[in-house]
Amino acid sequence: MAETMYRLSARISSDDLAAARAVLLEHLPDGRIDDDQAELLVEAELAGDSAKELNRSLLSALRRAVKKTRLRSQWTAPDGTVERYFDYVLKQVIPGTDE
């Protein structure tokens, strides 16, 4: 399966935001990470086989550092398809438009 470039928009809450930020900086070196009260707001682009696999990989890395970490993410494919996740669970798929 060919790798696809996905755009990530996420909110991350954790018991240790500093440790979560360190993991994000390692996995998303070109991403933008901002603080918003008790959460980290993330914008980045990642290449992978699927949004599900990228989401699983990112959350697993975060939870290795801090067990109590929550990930609310939205992955947008080049065709505009959006997949929304809460932790490991796919919550919504919004079809894109092939123009």
C-alpha cells in the first residue's frame, strides 16, 4: 500500500503535558504544538498507510511516556476525506470530494 500524506489536527490532554510535548516533538518535528490551558493543540503533516495506523502509532507513543493521555484527532487525506478519532476509536468519517 502506498503512503499517503495526512494532515493532523489534534487536542491532547495528559497528566504530564511536558512529557507529552517531548514525545510530540520527537514524532512531529515539523509540526506546530501550542498550549491551550490543560491541553496541547497540534497541527502537523504525516505520511503513512492509513489514518488509523498513524493515529494508533502516535497514541501508543504518547501512552508509553504518560499512561493517562487522551488524543482527540482529526486526520485529513489529500482527497478531503476526514477521519475523527477519540483515542484509538474511529468516531466519524466525512467523505471528501474527488475534484
